[in-house]
Amino acid sequence: MYCLLYFVIEVIYVLAPIFFKEKPVNALAQLADDERSWYASMLAKEIDCTYPHIVNILDKFHEHDLIETEEEGRVKKITLTSQGEDLAIEFQNLLRRMDRIDEKTQKSEEADEGTEEE
């Protein structure tokens, strides 16, 4: 019971403020692309974010054990933990669903505009 309560509190007060924002969601979803090696500057460019902002996001990810970093010379390579990977995949799926909804809405609006012109 205590574990469930702790989890709910963590989701509501800790994780929700992080992940109900566009940039953190997109950052975590991008990190799931394991065909690339990710660095903070690359991730910032990929999601159109400033470097200081992505560093703050990554610090929060690290606090919640969603990512690990490994130093490679002067830069840190970012990898997802298993927990981070699970969450990232869920976000990717959610973003795909949202894109499909946006596409349907746009097509519907275009169809409505076409019938209004006639």
C-alpha cells in the first residue's frame, strides 16, 4: 500500500510537472532512437531547445533514473535506463497517436472548407 501511495505521489508531484511539457516529452522520445549516440547539444538541436534548457531537463531525467551518462572525452553520451526506455516508448506511441489525430482533424477541416466554398 505504501509503495502505491509513494508512486502516486511521485507521479503527481514530481513526474507530472516534468512530462506534461512538450520539450521533456520530445527529448525522452528522441532518446529512444538507439540507432544514434546522443549528446546534450545534439538533443537540443533535434528538439529545437536551448542547450541550458536541455541540460536542466537531462538533470531531472537523471534524478529519476531515466538516463545514464558516460563520459567520452569532453562530452557525455546519454543512454536510457530500462525504466527510461519503457517510458520513452510509451511517449513515442502517444506522440504517434496524437499525430494521427492531428492529421484526421486537418483533413476534416479541409473537407469542411471545401464544402463551404461550394
